[in-house]
Amino acid sequence: MRQLNLLFVCFVAFLFVVACADTPKKTAEATVEEVTLNVTGMT
């Protein structure tokens, strides 16, 4: 049952991410670029 619950939570999280990314694509892309730049700059 625990594995099933974990799978369900992951599925919901995935749907949430897709829904969020679908609405403001430009903002999401900008955020990804910022995060990538920050990570590359930190290393």
C-alpha cells in the first residue's frame, strides 16, 4: 500500500508540474535558465 501511495503522490506531483509549466511557459523557461546559470556559477 505504501508503494501505491507513493506512486499516486508522484503522479499528482507530475500532473501539477505539467499544469504549472503549461500555463506560464515563458516564465518557467526563464526560471530554468536562471537555475541553470546559478548552478553552473556555483560549481
